[in-house]
Amino acid sequence: MTDATALDELKEQPGGNLRFYGIWLIAAAALIVLPLVFSSGSSLTSFNLIGIAIIFALSYNILLGQTGLLSFGHAVHYGLGGFLAVHVMNAVANYNWPLPLPFIPLVGGVGGLAFAILVGWVMTKRAGTVFAMISLGIGELVASSSLILRSVFGGESGITTDRTALPHMFGWTFGPQRQVYYLIAFWVLVSAIAMYALTRTPLGRICNAVRDNPERVEFIGYDPHVVRYFAYGFAGFFAGIAGGLTAINFEIANSAYLGATQSGIVLFAAFIGGTAYFFGPILGAILVTYLQLGLTNITTVWQLYFGIIFIGIVMFAPGGIAGLLMMHRPLVRAGSWPVVIPSYLLAALPTLVFALGIILSIETVAHYTASEGEGNIINLFGVPFDATAPTTWAVAALLFVGGFLIARLTWRRVADAWDRAATIARDRGYLA
């Protein structure tokens, strides 16, 4: 997290408090209206997955963005929260406990928090590479144990439950997908507000200091180890809430919740969205979820595209999507943004050609090794290509090389336009 986010700056402006709270009210209204506008089953399923991914990514950013802890095993808290939620749901149904379904995500949060308390003290003694490797080891340990302790984790098949068997609340059975959506939306809003409030507390501020300079934090009287431990606990709690919501949504918990793939996806979502701003992981969670849903139905090598996108963000936009958006804020406030628009439009076409060249090259190689017949046919935006035909390889090479060379020239024009726009913004006092 940065020391002054866009939301904080908004509050400091005249009438900023009203507009600040208005943002949360608009978010709440959007969550209410979305299923009324997009009412299909697939849309509701997508919204549910996005909501869960948002909570999960924001919880991860408590570690990475705010405290500077790179974790490769954050899915442990997510998965254990999901398993505990399933066990409690089954117990509620079997023993008629008076616990309605909307409170089950809190049970998942307790599960994630309990494991964070158990292992966090040792893990947070060190930061950096040591913490990352320990988190990876613990993650793999728990994931492999889930296949051995069948009575607890159900083995490869997992543990199933029935959310409609729990006590109803306000007459809702939570059988229909729309009711589940509103439950997830409620917890998304509550969790996001809680996590944002956490970043504004003294603990949140000292987490930023530990991230930037732990030696100075220790010099002024705080123990960086304790600060990291508290941050790890909060991250585990909210990850457990996301796991509990996943268990409610799918009515099952299995070993996939605990695996390295799940930890990698949340890292990808937080980083690609931008860890320096609170809304960055939200953008990343939305994009990653849509990529997962879309690419898995289109290509068998969808994970390769994830890797390419991640490498591109690391190399050319380390601030993520949020960082790219916030770069333009001084230009918009200074009114100099029209200077860069023509250059963007000019660079868009060759960049798109270059992207198509990458896609066609990957799909040609992937389909070339497939079985004869239909397996060799590539359907790229409605245009069929035969992976075994030399012309397909030639077109892929032409799009890739030609698009790259022309895009490189046009992006130099973008850089020049940026310099001019930034100079105008600096002269008008909107850019330091």
C-alpha cells in the first residue's frame, strides 16, 4: 500500500468525506443491481467467483502490498477455512444447531485465523526469501496431508455438504443462485470495508513502515516481528472467509483449495492488479477470474497465457493495472491527457497485431502436437487455421515479428507524448 492512496486524497478535498462514503454506497448499489441486469445462471456464477476472488486477493495484499511479505502458501488459510466451514455446516444440519448460513463465512475466517496463529509466530520471524520459502513449505505440507488425513479432508473426493439444510434466515433457503450471490456480495462489501479500515489504523501504518524500513521501526520502539505476526493473522482470517464462501458456493471442499495453484492464482491477481493501491487487487481478481472462465473453454494451454501476462506486467508495468491508471491521474487533473491519446490510438493497432501473432504462434505449436483432423484446426476469432499448413506458420511469424517491430516504433511516440503531457502537468502544479 502507498502512504497516501487515491481514496485518502479524496477525503482531504473539500466535501471529500461525502464523496468518499459515496464510493462505498455506489459499490453497494452496484452489487444489488448487478443480478437484476445480468440474471443468467452463468452471469451469477461468474459474479460469485469474482466476489470470492476479491476477498481472497485483498487478504493476500495485507501481506504483500501492505507488509511486504511474499507468500507462496496463502491458499492454506483459504482451504482450511473452507474445510472448517463444511464440517460446521454438516454439524449444524445433523445436530440442529441454531446457526444460519450467513454466519458460516465467519467460521471459515476463524479457521484461517487459527492456523495463522499456530504457525505465524515462527513464519514471521523473518521476511523476504526466508518467509517465502517457509510459506511454500508449509503450503505443500498441508496440501499433501489433505490427501492422507481422509477423515478430516475426505481424500481426493473432498467433503460435501448441503447449504439448504441449515436454518433459514428471513425466509431465504439459499438454494437459488441469486440468494447465494447476495450472501457473497454482502461479505465482499463487509470484508472490503474492514480491510480498508485496517489499512488506515495505526497497525496498518506501522505495517507500511515495516515493509519499507524494519530497522527504523525497531529503532522507534516497535517489534517488526510482532507487526508481521498481526498482519499475518488478519490476512489468514479474511482468506478463511473467502474459503468459507467458496464452500457455500460449491457445497464441497477438496484438496484443490489448498494447492500451490490456488496460491499462485491469488498472487497473480494481486500483482497484476497492483499491490500499491487498495483497489488494485480488486481489478486483478476480476480480470483473473474472467481469464480463467474464458480461457479454459477456449484453449488447453491457458496457464501459458497467464504466465505471459504476468511476465509482461513485471517487465513493463510493475505497478499493475492500478499503477497504470493512477499514472494518468495528474494528466487528467491538469487537462493534458489529450496530448497522449493520439499516440495511444496509433500504437493500439500494431500492439494488437503483435498480440495476435503471439496467440497464433502458441496455438499453432499446441495444435501441431494434437491428433490429426479436428485437433489441428485453430479457430482464431472466427478464422480457421490449419496447424500443419506452412502458411499458418508464416502468418504467425509475420504477425509476431511485424507487429513487434512496428509496435516498438509507435510506443516511442507514446513516450514522447508522455513527456510533453507530463511537462504541462508539472508546469500547472499537478506533478512533482
